[in-house]
Amino acid sequence: MSFSVGQVARLARVTVRTLHHYDEIGLLHPTERTRAGYRRYTDADLVRLQQILLYRELDFPLEEIAVILDEPHTDELTHLRRQHALLTSRARHLGQVITAVEHAIAARTNGVALTPEERFEVFGDFRPEDHQEEVERRWGADPRYAESRRRLASYTKADWLELKAEAEAIATGLAEALKAGLPADGEHAVDLAERHRGHIERWFYACDHAMHLCLARLYVTDARFTAAIDATVPGLAAYLSAAIEANARRH
């Protein structure tokens, strides 16, 4: 059984011009010709074409492919094994590239431009992307959300570690004030609440006292926020919320 050049072009998804070129340079001569001189390709020709196209997929130049395919004592299985090894190597490389691109997409989507190792160092097991959908749903229309994402996307690992250390220092100060029995509306706690507001304004978005009050309510009405803040010391969320309200009144 043999095939016309048009049939082969459709089967291999190449152009007729490509097949003519392969014939002209001696890379793939059709085994048969009709009486009228038309090219006819046999099954063996199709096997050779498959090998050519696989090597082309691996970016081998045509001249090198001709030398490889015409090596003595080299059969189809040898070529397939070689191509499999090359393709597997390329797949590993592409997997690494895809992973890098996915990290870049996640960084831009979540506003966290860190490597996976740096993200773990900064956030531990917390994954900001797990909350991205809800964050966008609740605050996506607020310009402060866009401002926060813009800022976060520019932060380096050093920035994130400084941000984290500053937040932990404020949380520790509030926790110590709570354990010492200092009133939430007292000067020390209120000063810490102002530092808390300034921290948000410095690192995330413009946070006036009205916005800070909104956060204060969120800290005690959303169980997840309450649990996260109270992980430092029980009752800290309510204490911080009360200090924020006192700070807003002071200003």
C-alpha cells in the first residue's frame, strides 16, 4: 500500500511543500513513483517521516537528522529509544519551566513575589492563595485592595521578614499589656493600637481610623480572625479591638 503526497501531508500534518523539500535535499525520497511521475510513499517512508518529525520536534537540524537516520546498523527501535530519552529530558526541563511560570502567576495573583522556600520561611504552612477567592469577593472592588496587591508584589524576602517582625512585635506588646492587666483604653494599649494602624498603612494600604475601626469589628465578628489573633494569647482579639476603638476616639 502506498500514499500520495497529499495523503501523507494530511496524515503527518505537514505541508506538501515540506515533503517536496525533504525529497529535494535527499532526506525523504518516496520509494515509489507513478507512471506519470507522481510521488508515492510506502509504510517504510512513513516510518522515516515519523523519525524526521520527531527529531525536528527536538530541534535537530535537517542535515543532522539525515546523518542520524542513515547511520549503519541503527533501526527504528534505536531511534525511538534515543528520542524517548531526549523527550524525557526535555519534559523534565519543561516541567521546571512550567513550575517557575506557575510560581510567577501565583506571585502576581496573590501579590507575594517569593520563591516557595522563601514563602515557607515567611508564612510557614499558611498559604495566602487559599484565601484569594474570598478576599477578592469581599474586598476586590475596594481601591485599597488594589493598592495592597501592588505593594505586596514588590516586596522582597527582606521586606517580608521586616514586615513579619514588626507585626510580631506589636502583637507581643499587646499580649504583654493584656496579661499585665493594662486597660484596653489606657495610654499604653492605645499607643500600640496606633502602631498597629501605622503598620497596616506602612505595608498594605492607606488605613485611616475609620478603616481601622472596620478591622476592629472584623477581628471579633469573624471567628477565623479571632482564632488567629487569640493564638498569641486568649482574649487578644477583643483586647485589640477595644484598643483600636479607644484609639479612634482619641483621634
